[in-house]
Amino acid sequence: MAISTRPMRSGDDAAATALWILANPTREPPSSLWWWAHPTLVAETDDGRLVGYASFTISLPPTPDLTVLHPRAIGWGHGMAVHPDYQGRGIGWQLAEARADCMRALGLQFFIGHAAPANAAMQALFTRHGLAPAVTITQEDGTDLVFYMGAL
């Protein structure tokens, strides 16, 4: 079965939220508005089933001219998930590549992403993309996140 990636479109938010819940069962799911505030790419099967997503946002240092992208603008990974039935097939890599291509097309040169310390697959994906672990931060709920940084 072929898997393709594309930008999220109207009607995808319910399926993306369902995937988010599978990946984050103990956290409150995002609202539909969240998906539209963060550029999101989805992976879908050839029969139209959404089986993964990768989202990001852009962190912009203040500039006097808001029409020009600051040279130190950063792409922040804000979520990635692949349906459990489709994991281990390279879909995460496909989504990561599509997300990086999208950010490069926007002029971004630097990326920051995060993974739970127990998420070996995401950490391996970041490392394969040339990102290095930079810092571990403990969140308000007591869970840790390892932040990876590097050039796109």
C-alpha cells in the first residue's frame, strides 16, 4: 500500500486529533483550531486513510520589517505521530523529510524538535536527520523532554 504526504486540509483535523490521542493518551487533545495554527503535513494511504502527521511552527526573533524572514528564524517541531498499525514502515521518516522540505522552502535553516526520553524511535529519527540532543527539560507535569537541534 502506497503512502503519500500532503499538507493538511479541511476535514483532516478529526483524524489527526484521533492520531494525536493514540500518541498522547494521557494529555488533553488539541482543539481543531490548533491544527490550523501550526502548519501540518499528513501521511495517507492510497485509499485516503490518514495514518500520520507532522506539524511545526516558526519562531521569529523580532525584526523591524515583518515582511522579511529573520535569518535566525527557527522551525519548531510541534508534533509527529504515526498510527501504531503503520509504524516501522518509514512513514515517520517520510513525514520528517516532507516537514524539513517545507521549512526549507519557507527559508528556515534551523530546526528544534523534542522527544520523550523513552521514545527511541523519535530520537533515532532526529539523529538520522543530523540533529543533536541539546538539553533535557522537565515539564510542569514532571515528564522530561529531550530537545534536539540542528541545521535543516
